[in-house]
Amino acid sequence: MIRALAIVCTLNPSPTRSSSQLLADQVLAELGDLGVTCESVRVADHDVRPGVAVDMGSGDAWPGLRDKLMAADIVLLATPIWLGHPSSLCQRVLERMNADIAETDGQGRQLTYGKVGAVAVVGNEDGAHKVSADLFQGLNDLGFSLAPNAVTYWVGESQHTTDFQDLDERPKAVADSTRTVAVNAVHLAQLLCRYGYPPSP
């Protein structure tokens, strides 16, 4: 059974509506149609402390979220674009994940080897390619594998105020890319679950 975790990095805690949450939910729906067990966490609902340690002390929620991440085969990072960058919470998640960068399994591989990374980005101006590139590099450094076309995104026209969640219907291009992210991520996850990576020297 393939398991997926969406880490939603909107700055808005629940129950506030969120375009990042909506796009993440759409990816999870596609994954669910492919037989994947899915879960979503909104980082703003948890006290994830700044830092680069696995546990930043009493009250830090990251250790529990890390357990969910380590149990997942597919990890989706969903973020809005702010000032041309991923949200500060998305950066914080990458920094907390960095605590494990030097940890290895019994065969010398990073603990995240065999996990598939994917990205969902929303914003009101151009920047999705830059944000996805930043996240792709971070995920790759952390040991995740990326399938082809590992991002789905929506950006509105420059200077407009419309949010993704306010659209009357999902644009076909977004629906198609969302489906592609899910299909390719599941395919790669199945291959990695079956074959894995060779031991590291």
C-alpha cells in the first residue's frame, strides 16, 4: 500500500480557506483514485519550532509530523508564493527536514531514499517555476526522488486579486498537471518500493 502525505504550508491556520490546501487536496484526490492512502497536515495548525534539529524541545510539534513524513512513500509540499519565494513555513519544513540529512540506514543511504517528492504551488503572479525549482533542489538534497513533471501550479495574471480557491472551475491545464503529478509519483513510488536504491559506498 502506497502512502502519501501532503504538507500544506499556507500561512493561514484552519479553518481559514486556503488555495494551497485546495490544490493539495486535489492532488490527494487523484492519488486516492490510484489506490493511495492519503493524509494532509497544515503546518500553521501546529507549533513547528524554527531550527535544524529533529526535536526542538517541549511543545515542538515537528517530531510527530516527522513520524508521518517517515511513514509516507510520497511527500507533497504545497505552498503559496510570497515575494517570489515559498512561504516561510515551507522553508521551515525544509530546515527541520535537514536535521536528518546526515542520518543513514544500515546500507549507508539517507533515510528518505525511496521516498518520492512532489510540489504544488499557488500564487497571483508568475514565480511557480522559481519556487518549484527551489523546492526540487531542497527535496533532492534531502534524498527524495522526483518523477517527471513533479509539480502542479496555478498563478493568476499580474496585478489581479483572484485566488485559486475563488475560480468557478479548475482550469484544464491545472487539472491535467495535477493528474500527471499523481500518476507519475505513484509509478515511481511503486518502483522504489519494489527495487529501492543500491547501498551507498
